[in-house]
Amino acid sequence: MRYGAGDGVASGEESMVASVDECRQALRDLADRLDRNAKSVRERVDLDRTLACRLTDLGAAFHGRLADGRLVELTDGDDPKAKIAMSTTSDDLLALARGELDVTRAVASRRVSIKANPFDLMKLRKLL
């Protein structure tokens, strides 16, 4: 389900926003993709950190844990103490999860904000 981000006023083309359910499914799809690649990635990336994903346009969040190249324990809600915090719009999250948006370019263009220590950022880039 997608809905307009506008206030309902008919003023030209209204942008569409992904729903919380679509974002939840996108994160599950990303978790599945990471799981399929975990064996090869685990040898190159040693990362065990809590992760929060904040959707700026929906006011929603998800959190989980990156461990052994996998995204596990994914659930609704924010984790203010997460070691890695990603903020983005719902549509950009979907594009990232589908592989349509490169995380490095997204961060450089400020479509995605990731707060983490520099070593975790390098490891995260290898995962995504």
C-alpha cells in the first residue's frame, strides 16, 4: 500500500511514500539476502552490532542486530542505544533493499545517514 506524502491538496503530482509494512518487508528481504551471502561475507567481515533503521518520512523505526554477516532479531521500534543508526526515507530504504540504490552514493548525497564508528562503517559497506 502506498500513500501520498502531501496534505491532500490537489497541487500537481503528489509524491508517493512506501508504507511501514513495505519497509518491514524490505528489511526482511535484505535480511534474507544477507543470510544467503553470510558464509562468504563472514570470512571478510567481523561485525556484531545492534542496528536501528529510522524512517524519517513515516516516523517509524526498526531495530535488529548484525551478526556474522546476517541481520537477525529484526523487530519494530527504535533502539536509541544501537551502535549503528541509519536514517532514511521509506522509498530510499526500499531502493537500498532491492539493490537499486548504492549505499555509498546514498550517504554521499545525504539520502541516507549512517551513524557509526568509522571501522563499523567500512564493514557495513562490505555487507551492503
